[in-house]
Amino acid sequence: PGLFVAPGVEIPDDAEIAPHVTIYSGVQLGRGVRLGQSAILGRPQEIDERSRSPRRAPGAPTSIGDGCRVGSGAVVVAGATVGRGTYLGDLVLLRETAVLGEDVMIGRGSGVSRDVAVGDRSRIQNNALVGPWTTIEEDVLVSPNVTFVGDPTMGRRARSAVSGGIVVRRAS
């Protein structure tokens, strides 16, 4: 009940979709995906009028890889990429141009901003906030409630004016 799928979106035969899920145009679903109740995939960009984030047209390609699980109430904005086997917990926000590698875990209530890259097998625990231009390498564990902000304007200026971004390296 309550499923909305935009024209042109193909749903794999083995997908598991809970009630009240919305899938916008441009979304590409991999095999074996599981979508929790009220998940929203490919949501058009919604930004504040003062934001300097580049405006993007609705329907940007949004990729959800094979075997991904998207939790209840999670929102994936159009233009994000989610690698194979990745888990997005309940109430996760994944912004446009974010790229998650394979087998990544993003915990409940976390936010991943635009222009973020998260490497394979990394785990970001509950309620973490990952600000713009952050790179998290492979096999990194981020504890709950951590906030990465490398720009005091939270992306309101051009990258080169304020920060080259944060890089979280794999422990050796």
C-alpha cells in the first residue's frame, strides 16, 4: 500500500518493498534490494534559497546497488550512489553527489552531505553527521554522534575558498 514508483523505474523481481515507499525517476535499483517503510529514493534536491550548493535538475541518476538495504524513513536524494551490499539505517539522509562504496553501513539518524565519498566496508555509527567534501577511506569505523565539519559555513562558499575537505584515513 502507498507505493509510488515514477514511470520508467524498473523494480527487480527479487526486491522487497515495505509499504509507503516513494521511488522517483532516475533511480536504478540493483537485484535483491530491500526498502524499509516510507523510504524515499531519488528525491529531488531541496535546498535553502541562500545555499551555494549547485542546483540540480530533478531525475538525476540515483544508483542503489545489488543487495542494499534501505531503512525506514531513509531519504536518498537524486544523484547519490550507493554501492553493492550497503546498509542505510532508519532515518538516514544521503545527499546528492554522495558516493558510498560497497558493504558500507550508515547508522540510524545519520546524515551524509553532498560531495562525500565513503570507502568500502566503512561503518558510520548512529547519529553521525558527515559534512561536505569529506572523504572516509576503506575500512574506517566512525563512532556514534561524530560530526565532520571542515567548513565553518557548511558549504555556503566554494570549496577552494575555505577548505580542501576532511580525509579520514584507514588505521594501519
